[in-house]
Amino acid sequence: MCVGVPAKVIEINGFSALVDVMGSQMNVGIIFVPEVKIGDYVIVHAGQAMSIIDEEYAKESMEEWRKLADAWAD
């Protein structure tokens, strides 16, 4: 099973993008989503943006990730 996390694209540099994943920034490859634009949300797996997702789905998914992280912290 693969796990992907939602991220917001904040900068594009050739075949990579700087994304925000719940407050952390990282560079990911965007070769699988060449049409991605700044402000889009993507699913990131293994350092690669795998697909573009809509903002509503991204926010719902991030909320579930936050709940999981909070549960681990308790």
C-alpha cells in the first residue's frame, strides 16, 4: 500500500516544485504532473507529485492527517 500526502505548490523550478505539506516545505519532482501551476494541490509520494487534486479534497485530507498526528502525540 502506498501513502500520499496533500501539498500546495508554492514555487515551480523546471521539473521540481517547492510545496507546503502542513507547514513544512520541501522540493518534489513534478514530471508526472507537467501541467501543475502555483497554487495547485498535489498528492506527494516518495518525493514526487503524483496527481493534481482539488482544494476541498486536499483540505479534508490534511485535516485527517492532523487528527492522526495528534493521536500519535497523545
